[in-house]
Amino acid sequence: MSGNLMRIYWLDYLKVYALFLVVLGHLPNGNLGLWIYGFHMPLFFYISGYLDKKSSVKKYFVRLFVPYLALNFLYILIEFPWRYREFGGCSFFLNEVKSIIPFYSDNPVNYPTWFLLVLFLIKCFMNFLQRNSLLLISMLIVAVLIPLKISLETYYLNLLLGGYVYYLLGWTIQRYRIYRPTPPP
């Protein structure tokens, strides 16, 4: 590491643990999978918030949104021969491409990429909110209260609000130094 950057080992271990849970959660394992699904992605949002470094929307776009688009287009191209035989035309292709566009469809093409899109939107939103602390705190309260009162119909909004709460939790703990681990000797 250069400069004053210090490796945060407990976060490295937490990321490995979260990755292990993603793999374990996708195996056929009954109730264990349901239990894991309850917290493994919130854990990733928490880590992302904790590690947040304010940056430009352009940088977020290149690091998160471009890979989201590229992976989904790759998925569609790989899937094309099988889907063409199944549906006998190219209309499904246009529908799949349209479903990549955020909020255009409730079902993103390649479900594993939803995290990239939601994290991109949260980072852009946080970039805007960090200019006003009162607005930031208000949005945390709204993000916690809305899911308790209403059931959102839009897939992305559910993910966005859920991810935002955990992202903001990690961001708040880091920014206000609520948790200060001691470095190893």
C-alpha cells in the first residue's frame, strides 16, 4: 500500500465470507438457502457503503454501469441460438435488449447483474445527497419506513431501497468512525 492507505483485513475476510455465502446460497440446500438470502446481499451493500470513496458519476458509470450493460449483452448473444430455436423469431431479442434498460422491465435479463445496476444508482444518489446532510438523514428514514408501509411493485425500487439502507449504514459507520478496529500488532 502506498501513502496513508492501510489494508482493512477484517473487511477482506468479510468479503470472502460474503462470496462464500453467495455460492452456498445458490446451491440446492432448502432452508439454509433462504436463511443465507436474508443477509448475504445486504452484507455486500454494507461493505460497499463502508468502502465508499466519493467519486464522479462518470467513474461510477465506467466501473459499474458499463460492466452491467456488457455482461447483459454478452448473455443475450450467448443465449440467442437457443432462444431463436425456442421462439422461432427475433422479437424476443428486442425484448431482451429492452429489459436491460433500468426501470423499463421488472425482470432484468441476467439476474446476477442486478447488483451492479443497483449499486450504480445508489452511488449516484449518494453523490447527490452528500451535499446535504439533512437530506441524507431524511432519505435514510424514508428508506426504512417505506418498505414497512407499502409493497413496492417495481423490482428495481425494492432492490434500490433495500440496498440503500445497508449501503448508508456502512457509509455512516465509516464516515463517523462508529467502529474503529485496532490494527494488528
